[in-house]
Amino acid sequence: MTTKLRFQPVSHSWVALHPKPKGVIQFIGGAFFGTFGPMFFYRYLLRYLFASGYTIILIPFNFTFDHYVEAGFLIKEEYEVIPEIIRMAKFAGYDYDVYLNSRKFSWMGHSIGCKYVALLEAFSALPREQDELEQVIRDIITKTSNPSEKDKNERKIQTVVQNLEYLINELKQKRARATQLIKYYLGKEQDTYWDRIDNPSIDKTFFKSLFIKGQTSILLAPVNSGTDSAIPKFLARFVDKLGWGVKPTPEETYALIQATNLFNLLGLVSFKSDNLAKSTCDWFINTFKKPPTDLQQNLVGGHLKPLGVQLGKFVVNFPDSWPIIESPQRRNSELEMYVGKLLQVLEQERSL
């Protein structure tokens, strides 16, 4: 009997528990679609991933210009959700060994959601010492800012460093609490569970990284957008000048990604009719030189191709991806099967 895709609220997220999961996908959608009803707008893709054996965690995000803060919220949410899905799976009689191995977790983003995934990956490689952290941020902001705005740049540097230090300290506390909750939910098993030598899939030190180092990620039509993508350009220039615009800026985001130079378990999906994500995809491929060719896919469709809902025997796509109505077989051959293959290749790379 096929298990139905059913989402349950956990903390601020929505979770679909697979009875026998082979991995976990944490999904962050695009603007609007990723905030309001991602389980509906991305339902066909999510159903495919669930049927492939993955537990799905949907993490909605708020509309904000401070992407540093929102990325921090997303990673803090992971520490809230993981103990709960272990408790829920154990109560339901489902397998839960996968949830005890952080390397079985993957991230998938669409559009602006990809920027948050990229920030979390970059945060993984930032130094923990204050002086070293400040120097990295100083180099990034100095490189991408107007030198004549020295005082403004200095304030920005100090704000970013303070916020990152606060986030790191907060995550350390959440990691300790989450570890204690996991042990509590395991009950009498906790004394022997971590010492099993007959199950190599269990990571005995679960939270190896505060962020997402060692976890795979797939970016679907990534967009590294600035303030002018959310409001009219004439107003965006004014907002940016006041220091109220998108943080980090697209230029700072690219510089941060280059400075940390991780992204060794990254898959990238672009779409041939997608002009919105074209410049970001081109930057990853031609400037950053990642991911390698076998982890890139350039598919038919527009920017909203990952969205889709199955109605009866057909899949309904959004208007920028023709045909609007198609069979599940054709839809799978245009997107889902490629995403599945990328996951398989990345999982093989991760296990090496």
C-alpha cells in the first residue's frame, strides 16, 4: 500500500514523515510560494520526492530584506524540528535511524530560497574566532562597497559580525538542547543506541556542524536578488542608500560564497526559458566553476517549472512552463527524474 503524502505542523515548519526514509529533504521555496502554502504550490515535486523515499521538511520564511536574519531562522528551525520528528517517528512505529545522521539531510531551494541555502553553506566555513571572522566580513564588504562610504561600511561590518556571533552562540545552545531532547525521546535506548557498531548509518556525534557542512544541496533556478527585485528600481536605490535594502547584497553574497569556497555537494538545475535566474546560474557555472558538469541540468521550462499540482491524471503547471497541462510521465521526464538523479549522484559523492 502506497503511503500518502501528508504534512503535519512542527514548530514553524511542515513535515511529511516517510515510514522507511532513506534521507531527509529540507525544502525552501521561492518568494510568496515558499511562504504561503508551499505544500500546495510544490505538491507534485514534493510528492515525487516523498515517493522516492524521503521525509520532507518544508520551512516557510518571512518576507524581509535582512536575509542574514532569515537564514539564521531557517537553521535554528532545523534544531527545533529534528528532535520532534524522531519523537513522532518513534511514536508512529516508523524507522528513525536516518534522523540520527546529519549527513542524511539534504537541502533543496527554489528561486530566492536558494539564496538562503547558499548563505547557510557559506556560514559553515566562517571562522569562529572574533578577529578572524571580522577580517573575513571586512574583506567581503570592503571589496563590494563604495570606498567613499567608509563610516557606513564600518557600521555594516560590525553589525554583521555581531549578528553572526550571536547566531553562532544561539545555535550552540540549541544544539545542546536538541541533543538532550533526542536522548530523552530515545528513552531507555539512549545508553546503548550511540554505541551500536552494527549500524554504520548512525552518526554517533549527530550535530557535527552548526550549519550544513557535509549535507547535500540542490538549487532549482537560484536567484541572488537585490532590493530592486522586490520594489521598483527608483525606490530600491533610495532604500539601499538609506541602508535599509537587501542584506547581504547580491555582490556581497557572491563574495561570501567565493571566500568560503565550500559547495562541494551541490547540484544546480536551470531552465531554458528562465531569464530571472539566468545571471545567478551563469555566475555559479562560469565564475564560481561549481558544480561540475555532471551535477548541472539545463531543462525545458520557465522559472516556475518546479511548481505544479496533480489533478486526476494530469499535472497542472504554472503559465510560464508550457504545456500548462501534461501527463505525469511527461512532467517527470522534464524535471523530477533529473532531480532524483542529482540526489543519487550527490549521495554517492557524500559517501566517498
